[in-house]
Amino acid sequence: MKPLPKKILMFAVPAALIVAFVLGLRPSPVAVDLASASRGPLRVTLDEEGETRIRDRFVVSAPFTGRILRIDLDPGELVRKGDVLAILRPGEPNLLDVRSRASLQARVRSAQAALGRAKADRERARAELRFAESDLARNSALGKQGIVSQERVDQARLSVDTRRGALAATEYEVEAAQHELEAARASLLEAGETGGGGLFEVRSPVDGAVLRRLRESESVVAAGEPLLEVGDPRDLEIVSDLLSTDAAQLRPGQLVSIEQWGGETPLAARVRRIEPSGFTKISALGVEEQRVWVVMDLVDDPEKRPSLGDGFRVEVRVVMWEGRDVLQVPTSSLFRDDQGWAVFAVENGKAVKRRVEAGHQNGTTAEVRSGLKEGDRVILHPGAEVADGVAVEERAVK
């Protein structure tokens, strides 16, 4: 092989040096993070902290002044309606005149008589219902044979329905008379009467569980003093205080996602009530804010949240808007200039500034209504070194 002529070498070496110098002066591509515009579901939520609360809470209090015996029920124990929660012994007799004491005793006797009448009415209603049912069965059989008319069968059926309603009414009358008798006896105990061994049983008003035990040891209590709190721990609702500007956008029935409650999957809830009055609250930064209480109902089966109890902290996400097939990009790719929203897309290794129309945003993702198409690559967190026409390259993932 023949060596290159000296003249060629004389020109080639300087030319190579010049090319290398020019390439060395050319700026290197800017390393950037990229993401693709994609289609998919998008949900915009209003996020706030919340707290669980039992919907119906019953405070059981002492009906009169006396000495409460030790309460052995522990918080969490299940109780049925009518179960004995506490036993109260009346204190020293009150100084009542003869007329007042006689009036209370007469009230007890009257309540006992009323209870007896109510029970007698109930037994009579039961007998009449049994007769009406047998009469209906007899007339129905005769009606099938064509011996009696259909009108007679209908009258017998109407009689049964009427008797059933009458029996239900007598059941309510017996219950009301029983409560009246208990109240009359409690009044006599408070006045110093010792009928029934001098002890009064405080019973549960509902089925549920003991939520709080406000009294435990034996002690003297005043009339109306709280003893226990009872409620159904499965019947929970969520309360959250939202900014008044946010609460004004809500409406009853809106879907809510309950997260960070201690379980693996979010719970579903719906807005039930937005309180009509707000209140002032000082934020952690010392700023006065107008807040509004919002109450939400859990719609999932209680079996999905067995560990969730009263007064537990949760994360509330109220769904403000939701789309199923939405073109979207990370919000970190968006920036504003004097003409609105824009992004830097990547074309042929260079950053290209594009105007976009941004729609709903949820803090991490934004809807793109125009300016991009699915699959376009955009630059995340564009810095000052990124400009229209600048060469870029994707930053290597470590």
C-alpha cells in the first residue's frame, strides 16, 4: 500500500483539527426526564382529614340521686335492649309532705292498673285475631267450593288485617304503660320508698355495645349524671371539616373514598349532609380559616372494616370530577407563560415548545384538551437551560 502524498497529509491534519475544535464548541444535549402523554381514567378529589363517629350515641344517666353500685361492664361489651347496665340504690328519703307522697303512690297504682288494662286489651286482640284467621280459613275453603261469595271472603280477609293492626296497637300500649310504671316507681324510690328491695335497674335503651364507662366504682351520683355511653359500633359515619369555599362545591350523594384507615383497600362513602353554618378555625400556620362540617355515610359492608371504631382518624377524598378516557400528562410538565399553559415536547432530539389547553388537575396529573396527542413525549420539570430548539436527551435511570 502506497503512503499518502505529503500534500494530502498537510491539508488533512489541519482540517481534522478544525472539525474537532468546532465539535468541541458545540453544546452537549441537556439531560432531562421524560414522560408520555397517555389516555386513561382521571379522578379529581378534594382531600382532607376526617374522623369516624357512631351515628346514634345514647348517654345513659342516673334517673335520681342515689348510690350507684360498681359497674362491671367494660367498653366494647355487647348489650341488648333491656339489659341491665347499672344498679342504683336510692339515697336518704326526701322530705315530702303526705299529699305529695300519696300522689306518687297513687301514680304507681294508676300505672299498674293501666299496664293491666293494656295487657288485657292485648290478650283480647290476640283472641279476636285468632278467631278472624280461622273465619278467613273457613270462608276461603267455602269460597273455593262456590258456597260463599268472593265478597264474603274479602270481608273475612279485611277483618284479619284489621285485627292484626289492633294487636300491634295494643303492643305499643303495653310498652308505653310499662315505661310509665317504671317512671312512677323511680319517682317513689327517689322519694325514699324502698319497694323492690330498694334497688333500681338502669337498662340499655338499644342493642349495641358499651362505648364509654363514665362511672366504675360504687359512689353517690346525682340525678341526671351520665353513667355510660351505648351505641352500635358498626353504624359509623365520617365527619370532616372542610374549607367553606370547598364545602360550597359539594352536594349530597357525592362519592367519597376513605383511605389511610388501617385497611389495605379504600372504603366507599357518600356525602350525606353539609352543615349550614361554618366556624372559625386557626390553621397550623396561624391563619384563620372558615370551616364547615361535612357528614358522610359509609356504604361498604361493616364486615369489610371490623377493626374500624369510633373516633378513628381517616383520610377523606371527595370525588369532584371523574373521567374514564382522558388524555393526560404529569402536572410537572406544565408551565405558564404570558399566553397560558405550555409544555416542552421532544421532537428529533430537540425541545419544542407547545401551547396546550389544560383541563382538570388532581395535583399529580392534568387533563390535556388540545395541543398534544397520545404518545407525545414531554419534559418533566423543565429548567432554565431548556428552551425552544435546545438539544435534549433522556436522563439515564440509575
